[in-house]
Amino acid sequence: MPVESGSSAAARQAKQKRKSHSLSIRRTNSTEQDRSGLQRDMLEGQDSKLPLSLRSNLLDLFSQIEREFENLYIENLELRREIETLNDRLAAEGQTFEGADLAKGALKTKASHSTSQLSQKLKTTYKASTSKIVSSFKATTSRAVCQLVREYVGHRDGIWDLSVTRTQPVVLGTASADHSAMLWSIETGKCLLKYMGHQGSVNSIKFHPTEQMALTASGDQTAHIWRYMVQLPTPQPVADISQQTPCEDDVDFSDKDEADGEVEGPNDCPSLRVATTTLRSHQGVVIAADWLVGGKQVVTASWDRAANLYDVETSELVHSLTGHDQELTHCCTHPTQRLVVTSSRDTTFRLWDFRDPSIHSVNVFQGHTDTVTSAVFTVGDNVVSGSDDRTVKVWDLKNMRSPIATIRTDSAVNRISVSVNQKIIALPHDNRQVRLFDMSGVRLARLPRSNRQGHRRMVCCSAWCEDNTSCNLFTCGFDRQAIGWNINIPALLQEK
């Protein structure tokens, strides 16, 4: 058996030593033949369970990587020499160039003169205009102030919709997935009446423009009209639930304290179980309903892809408004004209015109890329639409080809509302936020949301109250509560 000589043993040790530095970037004079020989020697002197062909391929790849590093290292050295040469020239001319940053040095050196000249020119030319811009920012630093006034707690499931009466006494109405609708005293937060006539989720509630009647839509495929008589309790001193807070409060909280348990409903709240009128024509969930101007007719929107127009006195179906390709999500009537707008999951909303008794025209508007969750009229000639595509668009009824304003948000938008007096749009979001915008799309405020105030679940709906009450905005959500807010928008912000 041959014995390995001392010289060959030393050579093998040298090869093993080379193997541990196979990725060194200092080896620059190796030929391809030397590399392949080294690979064979490494494979022979290394214990491994990998197949010889696979090990050979790996070593070849590592060699290629090593060559790339070598090239980069050489380029690095050349760039450093160039930078040092340029620095020497600048020093000879009496200028200094601090640092020899590898990524920025050469570019900064070449552009140093032109950049300094351009910077000085920009400072001189735009000094006045910049001052005007800064002063305009300072003028709007007076932020909107929002105060959580009262919480209305009593429903056993999420609240889909809410509305405020248009006649005296002014009360708040809520529609819940717990199959009930409730009327609340705005000033005390006390439940005044509980309507329990539906067999399914109550999805919408709207009040008659002149009489004490309510219209509710339900998942039991019906809409109910029912009369109510309530007496407001004596107002109690308002508890300081929250200090006046700028509307940009962005403090978040964990979901550990969310109301997941059963909520006890009001024990002394009277109930009503019989409707004055029941409207039955839909073949699916009735998701929304509203009164036409005058209160003699109502319109309902359903998942059966149709909206129905009913006569209140006879409860007969007057018109069936068909055309949407998918389920309807909302309907709204104009406050002063016989106009109806319906929203749908087919990404469109439709405008129905009943002003001429002999002609019932319809216009289709495709301004969104996802479900249109709501579309509402303003007192003027505008329609505001919100969508799951995270946008809200303001349209002019006289020219509906393109929106006059587009609001982009970071979450899906649910049932929106527009203030009649201040013309402010309240946007309830899936992410528990409520934001306020003006009609031109400028953001005015975001309602506070912290571990002590605000909604803990998705906010489903918002409604403004124009009467002189302690709350002028109401919101509701899947945390089973409605909240009354006092919103103070400075006149300067509204003008902007």
C-alpha cells in the first residue's frame, strides 16, 4: 500500500486550506484550468453525501459568484481612485468635498456648481409664493372639534341604520339585526319605544316628513309602516363622557374590551308589535326603504334586484323598478322632488324620475368599480355616492357624465349622510373610522376613536340632525350601540 510523501501531504493541506476561502475576492490571477483542477481536488478530499455531479455544479456556481465579486471589487477600487483624483483637483482649486461616499461622490462632484446656483435661484424666485403657501397652512390650523355626547345602548345585535325624526318631538330611531327598531330620547339616551313587529333583521328605518310614523325594512321580505306616540323625559345633566377632542384623535385600542357579551336591553321600554301597514311584494330581503316627498308613497329596495314603489294609503304596488343586475343595497328619495336613487352590488346606481306622471325615466351611472353601498341626494342638485371601492363621489344632477369631486379613502364606505345646513359628508367605514368631508372633497375631520370613546366595530351608518339638540351627528355600528356627537366645524374650514 503506497504511503503518502511529506510533500504531497503538505500540498493536500494547502488545498484544504484553500477550500475554506473558496469565496475570497482576493484571488484574481486564477485561470479556468486552475479552478477546475481545484474543484476536482476539493471534491476528492471532502466527505459529503451529495452526488459528485451535484457538488461539481455547486462549486461551479460558487466560482461564478466569486468572479462577480472580483469584478465588483475591481470597479470599486477604480471608482475610489477617481474620487480621490477629483478631490485632489477640488482641493487645489480651494474647494472642499467632504466624504467620499461611494454611491454619491461622483455625482455630487459633477453637479456641485450647478446645484448650488439653482438652489440660490429657487430661493430667490419662489420666496414670496412659498410664504403665501405657508401662511395659508397656518390659517387652517384651527381644527374641527368633536365631542362624544351620548351613547345609546340597548340592542342585542349590530345596528344597521339610524334616522332622526323631522317633526316634534325630535327622537332618534335605530334599526338592528336583533329584529327590533328602537326610538330614543336624544337628550337622555333613554329608550322610548321598541318596535318588535318584524320576523327578521331590521335593515332600515325612516320617519314620515310630517306625521309620527316610521317606515322599517326587514330581512323577512317586508316593509312595515307603524305609528308611534312618545313622551320625552325630563333632560338630565349631561355626563362628561369625553372632553372636547380634536377630531384627529388617532389613538387605537385592542379588541379585548369589545362588547362581545349579551347586552341587557332597557327593562322599562314600552314595545309595539303590530304594524299599521305591511308591504309585501318582494321575493328577497328588503334592505332599505324611504318616503317620497309628501309622504303619500314609499320606495323599497330589495335583494331581489328590484325597487318597489307603494301607495301608503292602499298599500298597493304602484311600480316595480327593475334593471339592476345584482342585489340592491340602498335607496334614497329627494327631499323636495319626486326623484329616487337606488344603489346596487352591480357597481352602478340608478336615478328614477317620477316628476312627470306619464313618463318614468331612468338613468344609469357607472362611476364605481365595486358595490355601491349608498347614494344620497343633497338639498341642491347633487348626488353623493359611496362604494366598497373605497371612494366617495359627488355628482351634479345637471351633468352626471363625470363626478365633480372624488374622495379616496383607505376603507370601504357604508351608508353616508350629508348635512343640510353645513353641507358636510359623513363617511362611516369598515375600519371603525368616521370621516367628515366637504362637498368639494376636502377632508375636514375624523371623529375621535380611543379605548374610551368611538366605535369598536364596523360603522354601518351616519345621520345628521339639523335641529337644536345636543347632538348634530349620529353613528351606529356592529358594536351594538349608536353614538351622538357634537361637531363644531369652524367657519374658516367650511369656506376652505
